[in-house]
Amino acid sequence: MTPQEYCQDKAAKSGSSFYYSFLSLPDLKREAITAVYAFCREVDDIVDGHGDPQIKSTKLNWWHDEIDNLFGAVPQHPITRALKPVIENFSLPKEYFSEIIDGMLMDLHQNRYASFKDLSLYCYRVASVVGLISAEIFGYQDRQTLKYANDLGMAFQLTNIMRDVYDDYKNDRIYIPQDELEKFGVTENDIKTQNHSDAFRQLMRYQAERANSYYKKAFLQLPDSDRFTQRAGIIMSAIYHALLNEIIKDDYQVLTHRVRLSSPRKIWIAWRTKRNETKLHKTYLKQNAKRQN
């Protein structure tokens, strides 16, 4: 199995919304973002797997060393071997990969967050940085697009946090800020006992409003000139936003079951969004041509 095949297999098996958005990309960019996604899955699987936290920490620190190899000597792992041409072709900074690993290390050493300000650093490392890497691979003309990518990553992570409230609790992690739990009168025991109370619904509504505000802010910052090159991210957003809307429609029943979208629905959303973005791009090109004339 080649490094690229290893990454493709890792991405395909995940069933993630990200995988469906990759299909719209040209070959070089699709291989690049698949390698990046495989890296994210690899280090995330270390944290989520069974085992001693100290061993997990050792494994993640090995990945810090492997990123040094990627940017310096000779990488050893199939994923970093696949990433070698990617970081060269797209000028990706080492710091981004280190931040992702640091985010995973936070999961080993911190399982509660006092406030949203505290949570924001975690979200930046595990999600916004991935958005920034993706933006570099997809391509942009206006650096404002990086602000869009940062906020879209935040929106994705906040959506994940809502979806996974109960599963995360079973792993002794609560990402909902502690001061917000207190504000709405929701206790950890309410989560443990799957108490779908009015207070819990209000807490989740507050989380949904925040996530929606990040989706909105992200797209307000995306320049028209970069919209088509960033279409894979827009496809991801359409799928994730549909998931958020499904959680809302389901009255925030995230304590009793995992809200998910079926693979056919994800494919349909991806196809529809790609078609719409192609139409918008054609309109943009026509309007741009008129302005130049």
C-alpha cells in the first residue's frame, strides 16, 4: 500500500462529511486534503482509543517528533510520507500541524472548560487550524478568506460538540462551558441521567445560536473572488449546517441518541451545493467581465 493509498483508505473508512466534499476537488488538491485529513484522523484515534493516558501522550509526542521529520529529515509514517509533497506544493507551515497535536494533547489533560474563552483555544487547535490548512490547499486570492476558514472551523467544532454531548460525557469530557451549564441550571448529573429537561433544551438552543453565528460570520467574510476555489469547504459547511438543523429539528435530543445524516443525504447535499456553487461562479465571471469592459 502506497502512502497515498493509506491516506485514502483512512479517509474513506471514516464516513465523515469531509470525505464527501473532497470528491469535488482536482486530483492534486484532493490527494493533498486527503493526506491532511488522514493525519487528523490518525492523531484523533490515539485520543479516542482505549488505553493508558500516559501511553497516548507518548504516542502524540512521537507525532510531534514525526512532524519535525516531515519538515526536516525523512518522515517515517505513511501519512507524513504522503504529506511531504503536500507541504512543499502548498507551503503549509509546520505550526499548523503542531497545533493540531497540541489540541489532541488537551483532550488528555483537560476534560472541562470554565468558559467559552477557554474552550475557544481547543476549538482553534482541533478545527480552525484544519480550516486554515484547507483554505491554503483549496487556494485563495484574498487573505480575508483565512478569517472565513477560521470561523467555519469553529462552527464545525461547535456543531460536533452539540451532537456528541452524551458520548463525550461517557468519556468523562464535557465541552459545554461550565459557566453556561450553571447559567441554565444544567448539572453533570442531568447529562448522566439523560435528563432532556426544558433547561437542557434552552442550553442547547444557546449553543446552536452560537454555532449559527459562526456559520453566518464565516460566510460574510468569504470574498466572492475566492468562493469557487473554496467550494469544497462550502460543501462541508452545507453538510454540517444540515446536521445542526437536524439537531434543532429533533428538539436537541442529543442525550438519548446520536443525530446523524445518512450517506445518501450527504451525497445529495454535496451534489446540490456543488451545482449551486458552479452556477454562482458563472454569474460571478460574467459580472466581473462586464466590470472590466
